[in-house]
Amino acid sequence: MSTVSRWCLAFLLVALTSGHGMGAAFFDNFDAYADGSEVKGQGGWVTWDGTGPSGVISTAQAASGSQSLLIVGGNDTVAPFYKNVGVWEFKIKAFVPSDHVGSSFVILMAAYPQTAGGSGHTYYWAPQIEIKDAATINEGGASLPLVTDAWTEIKVAIDLVQNKKQITYNGTALGGETTWSGGPVALAVLDLYNDGAASAVYYDDLSLTDVTPADSMAGRRCRAASAAGSTTSTPRCGAPRRPSMGSTTASS
Ligand SMILES: [Ca+2]
């Protein structure tokens, strides 16, 4: 299936099943690329600051189809999202071999330069989900036992209206509902990063879906945020939805 067809199908499926929001903003099952190819330059994927190696398409493991994305030590693979309004559900499946060593990260950035070296944009890390050795998965002081040699799902519920997040690992909450960002309240990019000593991790079936309640812009969630004294600056209550690929202007 062509990349265009894959995107169209993903959008249609989510639109038919979600019943709210705007559907899939990003989806990748890594089955449309050549086995062994680097993912950078394909499907919107890039590398951190445009340098270094990215993950590689692999047939060694797959949650869907026959392929997944293999991340090894030193890989720093980035998918741009650039959302600054709404409520989102981020999901990715991970396969961690039982001999995994080191730290592998699923990172969501609240700010990231749209152009390397560009002015007016800085980096701001939101959740940094760490897959540590073959033992645990950790974020912000919370920890769960790691499941190895099996596909598991990492889900992050992201509320950019109320600046909240909830991470779920394989159906179990990883910590409680906590602040999404201490800086810009936006979702800029996904960063799949293995530190230099970390061994292979496989990822598949990545999706970012708009689950914004239909009435959120009309006021209910906005009123709740205002009543709670939220310092969230975007979106303005009652304001029309912004373009989905708007830029993130970082303030820190
Ligand atoms: Ca796949």
C-alpha cells in the first residue's frame, strides 16, 4: 500500500470509529518502507537537529504486518507533530528484548525547533518515558515492571487545554495524572532515543489521535480551566480551532 493510501485509510478508520475529534493526525505501522532502510526522510521522520542516524525498518519483530522500527544505541529519531491546542491520545507499541540493557526513551517534546538553528524556538522536554534495562519503565518518579519479549502499548493522554497528562503502560497507569509541561503547553515532536549504551528496542503502530470533545471550544472545558485558575494561555476559550500544523513558539 502506498504511503498516501496508508494515511488515508488510517484517517478513515479513526474517523469512523472515534465519533469525536478530528481523527488521526499521525499514524505509522512501518510496513510501507523498504526493509533495512533508515526511516529518516520517509513518512515525515527526521533525526534530532537533522544529524546522526535514525532507526531502521526491521522484519525481526512486528506488531502489525511484517515490519517495525528498530532503535539502537545512539539513534535519535524524531516525528514532528506541532499541536498547540486540543486533547490528544498518543500511542505506540514497544517490543523490548529480555536481554535489553541501558536506557531507551520515548520522549514527547513540548517545544522543539521547527528548523534546526532557527530563532524563536527552543527545546522543552515534556514526558520522558525511560525503558531501563530489562527491569522497569519509568517516568517522573513513577515506575512499573517492564514486560519483555512481547509487544506492549505505551499510551499518553495529553490535555493541552488543562495542561495535564496521563501515561498508561500495557493497560496500567504509570503514575497519576500530572502536569503536561512546565513550559510551553504544546506537543511539538516525538523523540525515540536510545542512549549510546542501550541495546535494541522495536516500535510499531504509532498513532496520534485528536480526541478533543466536540464541546470543548464552546466552553465547558474552558470554563473548568478558568475556574481552576489555569495559567494555560492556549487555546483562548471560544476561539476557533487553530490549523493542525501550527508552529510552537517556545518561551523558555
Ligand atoms: Ca508494522
